[in-house]
Amino acid sequence: MNRILHPRSLGAKLFLASVTTAFTIFIVNVFLFYQINKVMERVEKVYVSNVQIIQLSDTLLEVQNAMTEYLSTKNSDSLEHYYSSSSDYLNLLSSLDKTAIDTSAVLTLENIKNISTTYLSETENALQAKRGRNISRYKNKYNNASRLYSYLNAYITSLNATQFKNNNATYQSMRQSFQVLETTSMLVLFLVSVGNLLIALIATRRTMRPLRELVDYASEVGNGNFDLEPMDIPNPNDEVGILSTAFFEMVHRIQGYISELKASMEHESQMKENELKMNAHLKEAELKYLQAQINPHFLFNTLNAAVQLSMMESADRTYQYLQNVAAFFRAKTNREMQITTLQDEIELVDHYMYIMDVRFSGDIQYEKEIDASLIHITIPSMILQPLMENAINHGVRDISWEAKIKLSIYALGDQIVISVKDNGKGMSEEKILELLKGEEAKRQKGDETNGVGLWNVIHRMQLFYGKEDVFDIISAGQNQGTEILFYLPKP
């Protein structure tokens, strides 16, 4: 108990002061809220009877209007309104609390109930006579009901006035009580606030004195003076004492930390430099690729195919063709980011293969086998389309059998494999070795590529993933087709 009431820790002292203050404020607020709620409940009870009486008067008016409207028009809506209003009126009348009404007005309330029973009976008789087309009877009953309505309205008005007068006197009494409660609440809150202020001043003074000394020492260290004698710590067990001890231990180790920091900064600078070099290689390779791929031969042949197609067929297919051409060139020429997703690359390939299908009159069969769970991984941009272009120009172009190209993307262990396979001319073992060694092929006459597309892609993939073994080429030989494989690490 002594440790709880007289804690050594500064945090515990502040916590104890805060808990005491919060508990005191909580108790005071609970008491004040309780008293205020009691007063508000009494205020609400004061005028609830007046509200009920006003609702009763309004409902009675609706009953009278509904009866009058039905007798005049014999409208089924007005009849329904009458029964609904009369039911509401009876419910309101029965719900009037006698205990909330002054004793002098109880007799008036009884008269209202008695007259209401007679009034509703007369209105019902008037409606029945109207429905039976008994003119003299319903007029007589209507006059009786109207007379009783006047009496009821007068009694209800009188009851409301009497009740309001009594309620006003009660309200004035409660208002005085509320003023006394308000004055008491302000006084209590003032005393609690003064007490909290005194506690805060004492706690702040005891806390700030050693902190000011510690700030002075810190200023010396900030000016470069590390040869400091430890200050006198009044209470080494509290937070300020622990902080001061840790501060002086830190001062003695700063020199070592500065040396380590310099070495770390030099290492980080070297890593940044290597990263900038890699980014420069990526940008240079991408720019070289983009400039190499868009050439006059390909653009001329593509647009020429669009013209021939528009002459042979209706405009719908021509529109679809030109849409794919536009999408393809837009993706190639406007791509600014170095990385993209497999999904975007596949869409670009789809546009390209549609164009090739039209140009080669459907002679190239294009297939896809793609694991949909892998299409959102990021890769360097402009990777897949050059592989498809290489398969067409160096694989299936000008062959005498049906041309097939298949794009496959699947997971294999901890890698993702991208495969472009054709059934075309194939490659010799010497040619495969040349490409694996990075020896770039020369452009042939009439070729729509510059012969470096495949190695461009390989080089950028090696730079992007930071390793050499990112691809492989498989071919069984002459006229046995070729498969180009890329191996990507799983994210």
C-alpha cells in the first residue's frame, strides 16, 4: 500500500495524480448528470399532458372533418379516414394519464369521455343513415354530432388551459431548483479545477528541474563537446534518472557511432550508384528496342492489309482490324513505364496476333495456355510481343505446312515459366549456341525486324532480374519448330 501511495517512478507518480484527478471529475460529473437528468425528467412530465390534450383536439377535428366530408361526397376514402381517426381519438382519450392532470380538471376529463362516447355514437348513426339514404335522419344526427363536437372542443380547450396553468407553476418551481443546481455545479467544478491545477503545477515543477539540467548538457553535446561529467541525479530510479544515465552512456559511444555511420553511408552510396547504373541500362535497352521495332516495312504492310480488307469486306471487320492496329501501336509507342504486368503484355500480344492473322489470311494458328493466377506479376515492358514476332519471322513464315504458335505461362516449382513455341523452321544447334552466348544476328533483306529483338529482350530480362540464366532455347533441328523459354522468380 505504501508503494502504491508513494511510488518512486515518475510515471507512476503522474499516473496516480491523473487517476485521482480523473476519478474526482468522474464522481462530480456523475452526480451532476444524475441531478440534471432528474430535473429534465420532471420537466418532460410537466408538459406531456398538454401535448396529449392538443393531439386529442387535433384528432377530434379530423373525426369531424372526415364525417362531414363523407356526408357531403359519400367518398370511401373519407369513410376510411373517419374510422381511422375515431380509433386514434379513442386511443388518445384512454391514454390520458389522470395522475398527470390536476385534481380540479379531473371532472372535466370525465365529462369529455362521456360526451365523446355520445358524440361518436351520433357520428356513426349519421354515417349509417347516409349509407341508407335516410336524409332526414342523417341530417338530424349530423346536427347532434356537430353540437356535441362544439361541447367537446370547448371542454378540451378548457382542460388544456387549466392544465397549462398548473404546469406553468410547476415549471417555475423546477426552474428555480435547476438554477440552484447550476450554481452548485459551477462551484464544484471550479474547486475541482483549482485542485487539478495545483497538482499539475507541483508535478511539473518536480519533473522539469532535472530535465532543464539535462537540456543544458544536451546543448553542450550539440555544440560538439563530448567531454562531460555526469550530472548529479536526485532520483536515479525514476524515468528522468534512467534517461540521464542513458544519455551519458550515449555520449561516450557517439564517436564510435559516427565512424560506423560514415562507413555505412559510403556503402549505401555505392549501392545507389549500382542501382542508377542498372536503371540506365534498362532505359537504354528499352529505348533501343522501341526504336528498332517500329519501322516503315511493318507499318506499310499493316496499313496495306487494312486497305485490301476494306475493299473485300464490309466496314465492320475493317473497323475491328484497325482498332487492333491502333491499340497495338498505341501500346508500343506510348508506353513510358519500364515495368508492366503479364496481363498488359498478353493484351498487346493478342492485338499483334490479330493483325498477323489478317495479314497472313488466317494461315497462322495462335493458341494460349495461361495460368490466370500469374497474370498480375510485374515484368519489364515489351517482352512477349518480340518473342511472337521472332516466332513468325524466323519460325513459321514461308513454311509449306500449317503454322502454329503457342503462348504458355505456368508455374514450375519456385519459378514462373513463359513459353513461346512454334512448329516452324527450327534452329540448328550452332544457331542456338550463338544466341545463348549473346551473339546478335544480322538483319536480312526484307525482314521486318532488325534481328536483335530476341537478344534485346534477353538482355533486359538479365538486367531486370540480376542474373544470367533467365532463358533457354529448345529445337530438335531443321523443320522441327522452336521453343523459347523465360524463367521468372516467383514474387
